[in-house]
Amino acid sequence: MPSMNPELFASWTYTQNHISEPEHVAQARGRAEDLGVRCIDPAGRSMLQLLCTLRRPRNAVEIGSGVGVASLAMLEAVGPSLTLTAIESDLEHANAMRQGLRESNIPSARARIINERAENVLSRLADHAYDLVLIDAGAELLLEYVAEAKRIVGVGGVIILNNAFDEHRLAKPAVRRTSTVMTRDALRMLREDPRLQTHLFPTEQGLFVATVLPPVAQKTR
């Protein structure tokens, strides 16, 4: 197991900083800062776009869309073939996302923004009907969100959990904060599911990715 020596840390820092973002994304990040909203970091956003480019989802769900920084990443990476269901309980945040979509010339029909609590929305979504689920919400109901994500994603679909490091508390065994415990349990729930292949990408916030394997490739325990 590699240690965090100076050379490794320098390489990690380089990968985090070697990313440029367009002006409209910077504007969305400015709105997030004004509203006090945590949004996906640049490296995580770049990885999200890569995953969307590779998977080419047609139907995606975002739990906790905030002001839409990650939403824009997905919609722009895939293009008109993607329809996004974005769930955001805070009306001011949802309105900020709508503003970002207008500035990016993305038709409103491509992003269904639902201003409601996620736990009330997810139960209404159909089984195995979605290609990608991004979870970027508070940890209080994280286990419920993960369970619902596994239900609604089909074979070959992807589940992505942002802030998987829980503000860098995850790797500290002594930390028993509620959000940290919930995050650990959520990652374990995904890792231990034989239907899923998983990986934790060390972006600034941590991006945990799981994909649903076809039956012939599912892991045996």
C-alpha cells in the first residue's frame, strides 16, 4: 500500500489542479458560493463527465442537485439524448439551477427539476428504469438513497456518490460523526453487493462509483 510521500502528494495535487472549466461553470460555482451550497469539485466534475461520455445514459437521476454544477456536467457531456431528473428540496437552489440551464442554452425539457424532498420522489420512480444516479445530498438519509438507487438503476447502470470522503473524515477510524458513519455504511452497502463493481476515486471530495454487472459477470462470495 503506497504511503502519502511528497512525490505522490505532488502528483495528486497536479491532477486536482490541472483542470480548466468554462465561464458558465465558474458562474454556477459563484452562485453556489453565494448561497452556501457545496458542489462537486472540478476533478469530480471532470470524472463525472468522463463517466457520462463512456456510459451515454439516456435517463439519469440526481439526488441533491444544488445549483446545478454537476447537472450541467452530465447534460453537456451526453447531449440531447439525456433526460435528467434533478431532485432539489431547496427552492432557491432549484431556481439557481434553472438560471444556469438558461445561461447554458439547455432546453428545460431535458432537465426535470423537482423541488421536493428526495425520499418522497424516489419511491415514485420505476424499477431499473435509469442508467445513472448521482447522489450528492446530506448523509442523514444516505442509506435510503443508496437503496433506492440500486432499485431504479438497470443492468450496466452507474451509481455515483459524491463527497465520499465526508469532508475527509472517512479515513479516520476514531471519527463517529453521524455523517461519517452513514457514509461508511453506504459505501459498505455498495461494495458488498455482488451485483456491483465499485471503485473510490480520490478526487478532492471523493467520488465513489458503482456499476451494475450483467448476471453472468456478477461476483460470487
